[in-house]
Amino acid sequence: MAKIFVSYRHVAPDELLAEFIQHELARRGHEVFLDTQLLAGTKWPDEIESRLRDAEYFVVLLSRESIRSDMVRREVEFAYELAKDPRRPVVILPVRVNFIGALPYDLGAYLNLIQYVLWRQGERFDKVVEDLAAAI
């Protein structure tokens, strides 16, 4: 069982894909964290950092909307730093959500050399989960 953190922006179709990934990977026995699981009263920046530190895999959904999210960008930067830790590196798994354009400079510096999964509008989400499961 792997511990997986999913980073995304709360917009369609990103949110639907994130929920599908969470459901399907959890069904396969993995522990998958989405920020919708935070309880009331939780100091979410601390909890996000803790969950990222605990994760073995960091799935980031990259769309025209999410690449502009400060939170997604911070999570990618933090995951990138964790990925460099030889004691327990996190594996970054980018998923492009109907987006094949250039990434902003900061995100590109972290992600351009990592193979990504591509989902296109109109396709089923199953292929994304299969590709992620194979990588995990």
C-alpha cells in the first residue's frame, strides 16, 4: 500500500478527476489524501505539509487553471524538495488535464524533465488511473 498525495485546483474537470483518482487508487488498497478530507478546525497549511512529508507519491493535476494556483505551485515546490531527499524521496507523477501548453517557468523547472500522464477532454478517467497505478 502506497501513500499518495493529490494536488489539484477546485475547478472542473480537475476536481472530478482528483476524486476519481482518490476513489480508484483507494479501492486498490492505497492511502490517498485529498484536501477535502481535512476536518473542521484543522490548521490546513500544517496538515498539508505533514501529509506531503508522509507521502511516497505526489500526483499533481496540471491544467490551465491549476498552474495559476499559488497553493498548487507551493505544493509542487515542496514535493520537488522532498524528491531530492535520498533517505525517502517522494515520486512526482504529473497529470496534464486537457493541457499540453508550456508550464510557467517555476513549474517547468520542477516538472519538465518528468514524464507525465495526459488526459484529454472527452476521454474516460480510467486510463489516467491505470497509468498512475502502473507507476506506483
